[in-house]
Amino acid sequence: MRLHNISLNNLRRRKGRAAFLVIGLLIGVTTAVTLITLTRVMEADMGKKMDELGANIVIVPKSHNLALNFGGMQVSGIALDVKPLHTADLDKIRGIKNKENLSIVSPKLFAVLPLQGTDVFLAGVNFAEELRLKKWWRLASPAATANMTSHQNGGTMMAHADRASGKAAFDLKDSLRSNDLLAGAEAARLLQLKEGAVVNIKGEKFTLRAILEETGSQDDALLFADLLAVQKVSGRKGELSLIEVAAFCSTCPISDMVQQLGDALPGTKATAIKQAVEARMETVRHFRRFSLGISGVVLFIGSLIVFTTMMGSVNERTKEIGIFRAIGFRKKHIVQIILLEAFLIGLAAGLLGYALGIGFAWLTLPYFLTSPGMGVAFNYGMVAMATGLSIFLSLAASTYPALRAAQMDPTEALRAI
């Protein structure tokens, strides 16, 4: 009779004990697979949200401020040696070592220009890059626009229903022209602008293409126009006020990139806006550590169950082992029989644990994430990890009982018959 037949027959004869061993490991493997899968999906979702957060690095001209004091009281300040950014700097940014991590590079030029007898803040942007950068921008619905202009003394009034009905400004990315304008909600209200209005800025005519919904940021008070057009009307050809870069993701070396940007543009200051993102990632890392800790405890308990059960099985099989030794089975054969049983138990627990773990992760995922498009996918690497871990723990927990069985004295075992 071959050794594997002996192991299989023993598992068949002791189905209850075998099932108990499988369940002991199964609980641990299922817990580990569920928590690790949830953590991975949460990290992927966090990385996706990071890529959509907008600018994570802001590049501005470096300046040296001189504060003037009189009698211990500061009366004014002077910015010295301020060198503006230029459009040529964009190529230097795209040439840094980690250029593959650059998602969006959005240059801006701010200018204060007269419009309808009032000085307005005009932001020159690259519309395609700016709308990619600020995917949260939405267009105010016609009803909300009319409501804003009819209540100019009462502040901006935009109903929640109107906010929800606004279309994404990103949809205009490919249709905006060089003489188009986008207006922030506050700027449109103060200037009493409506969609389609034609305005004259220093001899250049611009058409208001759309009004943005209120965002609660400085964007509400700005008019947005094409960068080249703003450079022309402001007489600042080629100049830039700042450059926003979207490059922060879960795997991006943000500190290295800031250093590289500073080296590429010596007269500038690159700052990473990462505190909020890092706080979220730290939360996910805490959950990952918690998951690994819980999984380790449950797997350890499962291993103890296998160990104690195998020890009990060895004690119960004293007669059987004695007969095997008496008819010529060597010590290594006894060890192989018991470890083969442990291997089969670990294999079954690993495969079933992965299936159950993925199932539980799929059922509980909606309670952890609200983002659409994120799901649990079959992962061959996770299958191998779960199965390998289960087999290893089963074999490790069965090694001592197998060695103890192999050391039994055949005469003592036969005397017990």
C-alpha cells in the first residue's frame, strides 16, 4: 500500500476530525483574505482619489521679503528679486527624473484688469489642463444663474437641487476657444454676467461661455480665460504667476519630485500640498496593520487547533503506528503519512478560505467604500498566498506530532493491542 493511500484512507475514516482541522485553519485564512482584500481595494480607491484631488505641488517664484519697521512697528514690506515664471519653464518641469509621475501641469497667470468700470481678477489658464485638474468644477444651471443675478444684494443663492443638476465643467474641455471665458459664481454675480455675454477687456472681446457653481474657494471670484489671451491683454507675454502640478499618488516619491523641481527651476519654490492626503493614507495604513494583526492572531489560533488535534490523533493511533513499524515502516514513512494528511488539510483550507474570503470581502465592500467602479477581482497571487500560508501553518503545526509518532517504540505500541 502506498503512503498517500494510507493518508487518504485515514482522512476518510476520520471525517469529523478532518473537518474540524480544516475549519480551524479555514477561519484564519478567510479572515486574512477578507481583511487584506479590503485593505488593497481601499488603497486602490485612495490612490484613485489622490489622482483626482487636483494640484498637489504648487510652484511659485521665490522672493526675499524685507520688512520695514519703525519704532518696533511693522509699517510695510518689500519683495526683492522676484523673477516671474515663464512658459519655457514648463518644458523643464516635464523633463525631471520622475516625469512619468506627472499627471497634469497647469500654468496660470493672474492679472487685475478693468471690466465694465471695475477691476476684476483674470486668471489665464490652459483650459484643457485646468479642467482636468479641477474635475469637481460644475456648471451652474440656467435657473441657478438667474437666481444669482436677481439676488445680487442678498448674496449668491444656489439651491441644492440646482447644484446637483449642474453638468461637469470637464465636458467643455475640447470645445473652449481662445476668446471664451469661464466665470466663478461670485464674479458673475458682482458683474451681473450671464452666459453668452460679450465683454471687452482692454480692446479684446471675450464671450462668457459658462458660469461655474460655487466652490467655496478663491475660484468663485475669478474670471478664467485662455493663458495666451491673458498674457496678450496684460502685456506680460510668456510670463506665469504659478504652476500647479498634479503628481501625488499612493506610490509617487513626492519629496524627491519637489527636490527635482527645485533643482530644475532654481529661482522658484515648489511646495507639496500633501497633509490631507497623507492623513487619509495614514488611516488606511492603520487599518492595514490592524488587519494583519487580527489575521495573525486568528491564524495562530487555527495553528494551535491543528497542533492539539494532531497530537490527539497521534495518541489515538498508537496501535496503528505500532503495526506500521512492526511490518517494516521506517520513521520517515510515519512522518510522511502524517505530514501528507496535514498537507491535504492545509490545501483544502487554503482554497476554501480564499473563496470564502473573497465572498465576504465582496459582501462587505459597500460598507467601506462608496466610490463606484471599485470591486473585488480574482487574484492568482492571493490564491497562492492563502493556499501556501495554510499549507505552511498546517505542516508546521503537525511537524512535532509527526516526529513524536515516528519516535514511538514499536514493542510498546504492540503491547497496547
